[in-house]
Amino acid sequence: MVKDQQVRRLFKLIQTEKNFGMAAIKAGMDEKTARKYRRLGKLPSELKQPHTWRTRPDPFEEVWVGIKFMLEINPGLEAKTIFEDLQRRHPGRFADGQLRTLQRRIKVWRACEGPSKEVFFTQVHYPGELAQSDFTRMNNLGITIGGQRFNHMIYHFVLTYSNWETGTICFSESFESLSQGFQNALWELGGVPKMHQTDCLTTAVQKTTHPDDFTQRYQDLLDHYNLDGKKTNPNSPHENGDVEQRHHRFKKAAEQSLFLRGSRDFADRKEYEQFLGSLFKQLNAGRKERFSEEQAVLGGLPKRRIDAFKKNAMTVGPSSTIRVNHNVYSVDSRLIGERINTRLFMDRVEIWYGQKKVDIMPRLRGEGKHRINYRHIIDSLLRKPGAFENYRYRDDLFPTSRFRIAYDELKQRHSQNMAAKQYLNILHLAARENETAVDDVLRMMIDKNMSICAEQVEALVRSSQPIAEATKVSIPAVNLACYDRLLEEVGL
């Protein structure tokens, strides 16, 4: 088959070669074929006739009107769904191999007669004009802290002109996470862009029926930094496209860095934060030129950061608990009836009384949860052991599985009231002395099938008797000589 390249070469050789046959040979074709192309003066591709006819009858011609009607009513119908419907209504008429024919015909209909598709308009970005931010989940990376799975998110902040980016570890899409991550980014950036855009975060954006675009707290945050707020339309993540794309590329870069590191386990959260910080610096290293243009036009920072926590004043109830953001926390029983202040941060709750921070506890994620610290209420429980069995938050009073096993074992040997007294004395010992030491003693007693009682547990905790480590496992060395003898017997 003669190609266009050969004919072009022939046309050039005719101008230089005296013998036409030699020109045809050099062009790699028969002399008769060469004369045909010289006579026509066209390339092979120019002589081809477009294929406008069918090679076989269209099997869907008779039913196409019905198919077209279905597509006009519901353009989202897939060809396979329509094909299976045709097979049900016309048994034996359509073979499975004809599905591809229907798919091609529907594809042509969509391109020529179907509904118009959404057009994405490429935007021009200007230095210092716009920043976008959003939350992204990092759980798929399989990060562990001290061997424990670390489920978390990243508040991701991006300048749309230079793609300079940074992020903050967080655990929910709360306003406190947004406030802390947003302010961390601005102070690391060293300036303020003109606009900040988010998607329809409930912590920042009001419902569509509300006259205001943003929540009061988010608007106060924007006002503090003299920023204009901007939001995307509902269900339109592409409008926040810069940060959405950076989510993908950042997590891909994190995955590769973890491969190079050789481990996804970190000694503590600080080490992991340093890892992320180094990764952001590496990603930003190639954006210095455009980032310099942004820095030149950024606005100034205010004198101080705004508080990244939510304040609440409340009175501690008789159960020695408080409700913060739809979750229940216990506080020291000495605060019952007192007016306290709580500060709800991204990852913790602080308790303040009389201008003094008296307690701090991890923040619960979600709603309708509870965190009861047995140290806060153990004194009252010792005086009222009968309240233990049906206490609403009783499960929080088993610090480890060994404490629960100990209580179950005590119930088998004693009455319910006596078992509760014995267990509460063990719990009181853990509060006074050392929870880890009590847990180790309980583990040892359970392993040796010893009868558990508060007096024995206290005696062992106060003694100098060493407790064997739970992870201490002795494995004898494997003797490979037997395998050598086996190989010799089979002649290998």
C-alpha cells in the first residue's frame, strides 16, 4: 500500500531524476503505480472516499423512535439499560453482541441531538487576588502515631495565582478548625489576599433561605483580616477547583514521600507535623517567582490573631457534668454549682474558673457523645456504690479492658453491691496512685487466674514485686538441620 510520504518523495525525485523509472524505484513503488499518481497529481489520502454507507442493516432501525423518545424524556439513561429493556420486550430479537452497536448510535445522538453539556470556563488569576481553602480527609494514607491509627483531616489553603499552599491538621469541619487553619495560613504567608473563597461549609455559609451569605462568626473572622468573602454555588466543587486539584496532588506527593521514608508510623504528632511542613516547603519551592509577585501586593496582617475558640459560660450540674457543643464532659465534683467558662478549641476543651484554667480534655468529635473521667466522681461513688451498676455513663468508668474483666469477675463471686464496692476501691486506687500500675497488676492476676480483690490489688501495687511485661515473648531458635536431612533424603 502506497503512503503519502512515498508519493511526496516521488514528486520531488521527478524534478531531479532524468529517468522516471529510477525515480519510482527510489520512491519505493512500481513504475506503473508511479505514473498513476503523476497523472492524478494527488496523494493517496486525497483519493480515499469517505465511508458514508452501512455495511449491514441497522438492527435498531425499527425501534429507534421509541429509544429516542426514552432518551428525550431522560437523557441520563445508559445504553445498557435501554438494551436490556429491549431484550425483555423483544425476546430473542437482539443478541448480546449488538450492545456495542446501540452504544455507538446513542453516543452519536447525544453529540448531535442530545442536551447541551456544562461548559467550564478557564479563569485568569491575578497576584494577591484570591485564596481558596477546603478540608480534605487523609485517612487513606494509613498514618499511624506510635502504632495507633491516626484518622484526621487537613485544612488546605491555596493561593490561586502562584498555587502556594499550606495546611493544618484537624479532626472535623468545625468553625474552630476553619479559624485556626485559616489564621495559621495567613500568618505563615505573612500577608492577606483580597478575597477568600470556600465551598458551602455549614460553619461558614448560611442556608440559601437566609438573607446573609455568611455566619456571624465567619464574617467577624473576615472583617478582622479585612478580607472579602466568596462562596461557591451548592453542589459545584469545580468552582473551588484550584484547592480541589491541590488536594489530589498534595495527597499524591504525601504518598510518594511516605514511600521514600519507608514507614507511615510517626513517634508523635509533632514529628508528623514536621513531615507535612517539609512536604509543603518542597511543593512551594518551584513557585518562588509567582509567589514573589503575590507577596508584593498582599495586604498587611492585623496586630494580633483572633481567638480560634468558642467561649461559653455555664453552671456545673449536680451530676458533675457539662454540655459543650452537644457533647457531655465531666468536671471535678468540687465545681458542682459553680459558674465556669469553657473554651472549645479545634482539638480540646479548656475549663476556666476564676480567671484560671483548671482542666483540659480532648474534644469529642461529632454530637451526642460523652467523656466521663472517673477521677472527677470517684469520691462520690465510694459513698454511693449502689449508683454504680445503673449509672448512665458506667462504661466510661472502665479505663481498660482489664478493669472491666475485674468487675465481671467480682460480680461472679460477690453480690452486686459488694462487687461494686470492691471495684470502686480498685478504681479509687488507680486515681490515687497510678492507673498503669493497677492495670499491670490486674493483667497479672487475670493471667494467673488469681481471685481479684481490692486489698490484694493494693498490696501488689504498693509492693516492689516486678510485673512481667505483657509483650515479653520467648521464641526458641529454629533448628534448620532437620530441613537439611530432608533435602538429603530426597536427593536434592
